Amino acid sequence: MFSPYASSPSMRAGVALMLGWPLARLALWRMFAAFWYLYPFVIAFVTVATANHFLADAILGALTAAASAVGRCFCCATSAA
């Protein structure tokens, strides 16, 4: 399948990653934690399977989310001075 309107990066995958993994760490029960850890992968699979994005778009969306998390750590870090 091919979509001429697919854009890069896929922020569907990026937002799913930004929501899924922190919520998995906050989950009290393992079942909910497993659901939230798998959520970004399911969203990426569905996005690629329905031809809304290419696999590279989903990977770039995840890298964009990771870069924003790393950037937040560097920009908002406080020194203990």
C-alpha cells in the first residue's frame, strides 16, 4: 500500500511513545504497565499497516520524541549549587 500524503516524522508514533512509557512507569498493576509499554508499538504498527505512514516515518517520530525528552532533561536541569 502507498500513501502519497504520508509525512515524516509520524507524530502519532511519537505522541504514543511520549504517553505510553511514562504511564507504564506510573501504573500500579503489571497488566496496565504491560499495556502502556506495548501501546507505542501497536500505534506504530497500525499507522504503518493502514498506509498512513511508512515504517521510517514511525521510527523518525519515535526519535523525535526521544530527542525532545533528552532536550527537556538538558534544558530543565537544575544545578545543586
